[in-house]
Amino acid sequence: MKTINKLFVISSISLLIMSCSSDDDDTVQEAQNVFEKLQGNTYRQVETPDSCNDCEDEINYYSFSADNLTITGTELDGTCEQYDVIQIGDCSGCATILENSPDKFEVTYQMFIFTLKYTITFVSDNKVQFVFDSGLSEVTWTSNLWTDTIPDCTDYSD
């Protein structure tokens, strides 16, 4: 009789634990990787000679989609001075993803004879840190989430 009571108590406790924990399992979500968190967002960074080794006064906007990074640069007066689209993924000439984890997104791409590397991490929900390594120097800057309209620099020419 004692064995039957023990089995009943163990079964009841197991059933209680399973019923309490099964609802919680459905609500647990995997942490998004950095690149997925960046997609659909634009980050704005103001460069000054004081904040960057060889920068001039300018504003850069970094817009992310599922397959590219678009960099729009303007002088402080709004004059367009840069418009680059860096394709990311499995294509010829695309930036290669080295790491895409919940903590860090790192890509490299070839520009002329240089291999350039961007490492991006989140400082907060609305702020990312970029580390740009050209092989000759490394620059770090922080950009804030930008929700306003960015300048249309698609007609930019040297």
C-alpha cells in the first residue's frame, strides 16, 4: 500500500510540474542575432575632426535591410557627399559575414586591394557601436537610431 501511495504522490507532483512549466516554454523566444535586429533600421552618426582621425564635419546614415547596408553621407549643411550600398550575403562582391550572434555582427568586404571589416554591437536598444578596420587603421564610433527621413543622395557624383 505504501508503494501505491508513493507512486500516486510522485505522479501527482510530476503532473503539477509539467502543467505549470508547459505554458512558460511556449513564450520563450530565442535571442535575435545582431544583423536581424539591425534590419529595417537606420542609425545616424555625426563625425567631426575631434571624433574621428581623418574625418571632416559630416553626418552618416547607416540603413540596414536583409541583404545590404546603405551608407548615406552628407556634409553638415546637407550637401550629399557619399552614397554606398554594400551587399551582404552569398553573392559575388558581397560582404562576407564572419559572425552574426546575439552579441556581435562582423562582416568583411573587398574594396580595391583592401579588405575592410565592420564589427557592430548594440550599446543599448537605440544605439550601436561600429568598429571599422581598414587594415591600416581602426576607428570606433557610436550611432543612434534614426527614425526621421534621411537625405536622398542617390544622385551623388564625385
